Amino acid sequence: MLKLPDSNFRMKPNLNFSGAGFRGGTIGGPTWGVAVGDSFTFGLGVDQETTWIAQLAKLSQREIINLGVPGLWSL
């Protein structure tokens, strides 16, 4: 659970090492690629199956791990 001043987000990682906080492992099988990015890549606020990474994995029939990190804080 991520608590912000204006809202709260509940995130459920779907990766073999969920303690790391990453999403991925959509279709199973050996990893073919990774996606690195911000909250858009992570899919903040959407289900795992609707992220663009999950859609790409489904279309390509290849496992892609989502290493996106929500960028909610400004420096």
C-alpha cells in the first residue's frame, strides 16, 4: 500500500520475486526481454493484464518482465 497526500495505491506485484516490487511474468516461460521505465511502464493504477508490457508479451508470445518503477516523488 502506497499512501500519498491525495490518494492511496494498492500494488500487487506478479513476479517471482514479489518482494522486489516489480510486475511481470505474464505468459510464463523463459524471459525474452525486460522493460525499464516509470509509472507508465509499471502500469500504476491498472491491472497487470492491461499494462502495455503484458499486451506486448501477449502479442509477441514472449515473456517480458516489467521493471518499471512508479515515479511518484519529485526531487
